Amino acid sequence: GCRAGKSFKSWKKRVTEQRLQLVSYSYIQPPEVTTNQKETEVIDLTLSDDEETVILPPSEIEVLDTSRAIQVFNHEEIPDESGAIPGSNTNKFSDKMTTRSKTEAAVMQQAVAEEDLLTMQRQIESREKRVRDEARVVEQRRRELEADNQNHKKLRAEIEQLRAEISEQRRSSTRSTLPPPSEPPVEDEACETVTELCNRLKDIFGPQHTVDHYRCTLVNTYMKSGEHILDYISQIKDLSEAIIDCNRQGANLVEIDSLTVTSFINGLTPDIRSELRGMRSAALNTVSDEAVQVYNQREVDKTRYGKPKAEQRKVQFYESNRAEATARTSYQPPQRPASPYSRTEQPPLPWRQMPPRRDSSPAPPTRPIREVPGTTEPPRRFAAPARFCNYCRIPGHDVHKCRKRMYNNAQRPGNEPLLPARQDPNREEAPKRVQTVNQESENDTSQT
């Protein structure tokens, strides 16, 4: 596919055409040659460019013998009729073509070699240029790193100095704030950090428990009924810190964290434990945060879907009210039946037993009436509500017909006309105008 390959193919094609001496299908009168010349001489039948090809019928076309051309192309000697190979005159053309092909091949190889050499030189130059650019970038990066390293060293020195000053201030302030019983034991101790001072105080005044004791306590700790999730988390963290304090020299933090997470999940309530079953490999803070969220959601669900509390209400039933009203007054007006509008009716017939309609219009579609089992009580839709007086709390009449209310209203000043006239000789007669009004009102009442 390269340029050298294309040039080589074109050269090979040109040499092949010269060897085969291709002749187009045209009628050419071959020259007359003797018998001896047929075997030794090569006839040039190549047409010139200005000659035109003539198409002849099949009867006038002579078939050319191409065996010689094929043997010449394959560099084979052409034997005569007796089978003997003639002398050097027979291979004159092939030797000439072979010499020419070798020369052209050498020239072609030299040209290809020069082109390959130029291509390789260009590739080497581009590669060297790329390497120089990369080396320049690497050198610039190295200088930047060296400058950063110098700056980091200065910053580290300043940080170490600040840490030493802060540690000294903390030690002095911690020792000054210690209570009197704990100050003498650590007064002469060479504690470089506050952590060492705290560890020394824990060793002196802390509870003397072993690591196994704290481990057993951690494994057996569980969330009690009604206990808040935050109290349980703080208890687990305190036990974990106690285990780390007991193992100050060679504490395996990974193993302690794994034990803490496992004990924390196993000690939860069953409903929360099922939600955190797949988080045994997570950190303690992550597991505790998820547990708090699940706990809060459970509390919300209890508030929404829990059993409602029984409401304590003071209910006054009808019988007690009636008894109180009966004891309160001795007057008993005539009682009316509780259901004055109740009446007994026959149940409606089913729709199939109804008489046919007289009009020509079809009956509207109706649903079958469900037969209600016979009861002694009338249907609710025909039962009238019982009358009940809200003033005297006595059933049987309405509030506007309550005699007690009318009596109490008559005792108030200005309400005399509402009462009926009494036969009292000591009472003065009302003005005629008022009596006329009363008479007119009585006439209207009688007419109605």
C-alpha cells in the first residue's frame, strides 16, 4: 500500500507486457519466413498507436500460438521438433529482457531504500523532538516539586513548633486545673502530651478492669425496652473507648471496631436489627446514624398507626337525665307516645307481582326489591323523632310549649300579657287597650 509498492507493481506490469508482446485481435498478414527462421527468429506483431483495430468474422480469425510467449515468461528454453534445445540464439530476447529487468530492479531497490531512509530520518527527528519536549516538561515539574518540598519543610518546622507550644500550654493548664487529690501524683511525671497525662490519671484513679471485662460487657449490652437509641449508642461508644484505653500499647483498632459494630447491631431491638443486618462491615458512625433514622421512623409509625387511646368523656345518658328531671319536679304533664307518626304498612310487593301499566310506554327498568325480614319495629324512615324539651328536660313536648318556661317568663317584669287572665280580685284590671288586643289575638287563635 506504500508508494514503493505501487511503483514496483507498475514496473512489473510493464515488464510483463514487454515479454508477452500482447497483440490485439486484428487481421494481420504474417510475413513469409523459411523453415529455419520459424524456430530461431521472433516475429514482432505489435501494432503502432495510429493503427485501428478491424473486427473480422470468425472464419477469417487465425488463432495465435502463445506457448512460446508463456515459456519465455517462465524463463524456459524452447526445444525444437526433435526435442533438442537450440543454441544461444533462442534465448537472446530473454537474456536481454532479464538484464534490463535486473537493472530496473536495482534502480527501484535503490529508490525504495532512499525513500525508506528519508522516512526513517523524519521519524527519528520527530521522536527526538517529542522526547526533548517531554524532558523539558519533566524538568519543570521536578523544579516545582523541589520548591514545594522546601516550602513543606518550612511549614512542617513551623507546625512542630506550634504543636510543642500548644502541648506545653495544655499541660500547664491541665495541671493547674486538676483538683487537689489528683495533682500530687502527676506533679513530677514527665508527660509530654495531654494524652499521656490523661492516661496516667486513668491508671491511677480509673477503675481497675481488664480488657476481657470490657469485652464481655460490650457483647452482653443490649437496648432495653423504652430506652432511647442515643443512650444506647453512648453506652456502646464508652465501652469501645474503655477497650482502647486498656490496649494502649498494641491496640488492634480494626478488630475493636468490628467487635463494636457487631455488638451494637446484635443489641438492637428486632425491628431495628432487621434494617441494619447488611451493615456489619460499615463504620460505627455510619451504623449509628442509620439506627437513629430507623428509630425515629418507628416512633412516627407508632404515632400514626398505633392503637388510639380511649377517650374519657363524661356522658350523661337519657335515663339519668330523666330521673333527675323527675326528681326535680312533681308535675307530670300528659305524655304522648314516643312515635306519634308511626303506622303499620304492608311491605311493597315485588316488581314481578305489580299490575301492568295501562299506558303504551314501557316500564322503566327497576331493581328487584330486597325483602326485609319481618320485625315488630316500624321502618326508620316512617318513625318520627321523639319530642323532647330542652328547657325542663322532660320528653313529650317541645320547648315552645313548655309550661315551666312560660311560668318562669311570666314571673319576669314586662311579660304579664303572655300569661292567661286569672281570677284574682285583688289584682287590678289591665287597660282596655290591652284587653282589646288580647281579645283580638284570642279571636285569631280560634279562627286558626
